[in-house]
Amino acid sequence: MSEQPFKPIFERSFKEVQELLEPIIQKVEQELLDKGLYISYRDQNCTTPDLFMHRYKDGRKEMVSVNVKTGEITLVRGF
């Protein structure tokens, strides 16, 4: 089985980059959860720029609002 030649990331399609990074992202997310931290992301529920979702190891999710001027995080609702 021959190895594929090196292809710079900027010459890859979006799908190729996504396939390359997905296992790395999953590993880092799991390491964060194992350390008791949370994963922060945006989804369809985040209807304004200040809203983010936090997901914890136990599956709990929270929607939070982040004040960009102060960095203060306010719980909007839990799921």
C-alpha cells in the first residue's frame, strides 16, 4: 500500500480538510471533557452573536451569553 503524496492544506478541498481534522478535533474534545472542562460551540439555537452552547462530559448542555466587553458569562438556559 503506497502512501499518498503530501498535499498542503491550502490546496485541499473543504471536505479534505474536514476529514483530516475531524479525528484530531474529536481527540482534543474528549481530552477537555476528561479534564472536567466543557466544549463551547454555536448551533441553530444560538440566534444572536453573543450566544454559545456548552456541552459537558455528562451530556448536560447549557446556553450561555458572553459579554464581549467584560467576558462575563451568563447562563441563559440549561438543556
